[in-house]
Amino acid sequence: MGETLNIPPEETPRHVAIIMDGNGRWALSRGKPRLAGHRAGTENLRRIIRASADFNVEYLTIYAFSTENWRRPPAEVQGLMHIMEDVIDRELNELNDEGVRLRHLGRLDKLAPKLRKKVRHAVELTKENNRLNLNIAFNYGGRDEIVYAVQNIIRAGVKADDVTVEMMSNYLFTAGMPDPDLIIRTSGELRTSNFLIWQSAYSEWYITPTYWPDFDREEYAKALKTFGQRDRRYGGIDEKYYE
Ligand code: FPP
């Protein structure tokens, strides 16, 4: 593990979520195939996971494959499936040794049985770890997550008047976790892309033109420091304005 950051704990986001965008453009700008960008993005992910533990982030959620990414060419979809499998095969033991608890956000049913099994195994193996919670959003969509929650609420026979915000939160893939404090989006796009749309109601955003493979530890530290200077009011006003 590396150096920590000198940010007071109350200014450190407990939960950071990342839209790792720009792998394709990173590759194209170097005359490489898009999958080379995803591989470089995977290497960067290793660095950012370690930095998250060093920086005392409790939850890191990464958007690795969306419910809309199935629309990409089959070779790219297959490539991303292989990367997910590879990450589990090659990194799981080390992540486990470092105290990372791995969880999956999204639907497993559409994934190949072999990959599904590996994901379940990784989640089971790491379930007692508590140094860093790493959520991999894979075949994840925010709207799909909400539909799935509503279906399960109805299946559980909950009466309409008993549905509350807290209950909805408890039916999401992120049940029991804090909402993301900070969402980072690389490569400069200004949209949410169906990521954590319920949970991000009061998240702070950090958007950078840097492509994901180049988003390094220094820029991550900068994003966290910027977060520490934000004034979060959750729809209220500062006490000094009270009459
Ligand atoms: C967006 O860049 C990135 C993705 C859709 C995939 C992100 C995947 C990784 C970083 C690899 C790690 C993956 C796993 C499974 C742990 P883009 O392809 O949309 O880039 P572009 O907008 O420049 O085309």
C-alpha cells in the first residue's frame, strides 16, 4: 500500500463511485483497438483500488458494464466479459489478502454461467473483509435496478402506503450501503448514463476531461481534496442564515 492523504476524516468521502469513461478514445488516439483501451483501463483500476484503500475510502463503486453496453459490437462485449473474468481470476486472491470485500451490482442472470459462478464465488470468499468495499456494477442499469426493486416490493406483498424512501433503498443492489458522496466521471461527458440514479440524489460530482486509463493517483487525490471543500446542504441552508 502507498501514501495516505492529509485530509481530515470528516472531509473524506465514505463512498466514491466512478464512471470509467474514455477507454475507447484513449486507444483510438494511440492508433490501438478499443479493447486495448479497456485493458489499459483495467490496469488503472488496480491502481485506483489500491489508492482508495490508502485514502481511507470505505466504498468504491465502479461502472464496468451497463445494461446498455450490450448494444456494442459483439467482439467488444465479449472482450469486456473476458476482462471481468480475468480480473476475478488474476486479482481475487490479492484483493482478498488486502481485505477488499467484493460485491456485484446488477443482474447476474444474463451473464454466462461460468462468469456468474466466478462472481458469486468472489462475493462469498470476500464477505468478511472490511478494509475496502469494492462494488463492481456489471450488467447494471439504474432504471433496471429501480424496476427490480419495485417488482420485489410488490412480490413481498407490501401495501402501497407502506412504501417509503428508506424501504426503496433497502430493495436496491446497494442495500445497507451509504449513498455515494462523490461520483467521478472521466473523459468529460456531462451525463449520468443510468448510473446509481436513485443513490446519487445528493452526490457531489467531479468531472474531468482525462481519459480513464490516464486518471492517476494524483488526480484521484485532487478529486478527493475538491470534495472536502464542497458545501453539502442536502436542500437545506447554512445555519448562519437562520432567522
Ligand atoms: C467506457 O469507455 C468504459 C467501459 C464501457 C468499460 C469500463 C471497463 C473497464 C475500465 C475495464 C475494467 C472492467 C472490469 C470488468 C472490472 P468507452 O469505451 O465508452 O470509451 P469511449 O467513450 O472513449 O468510447
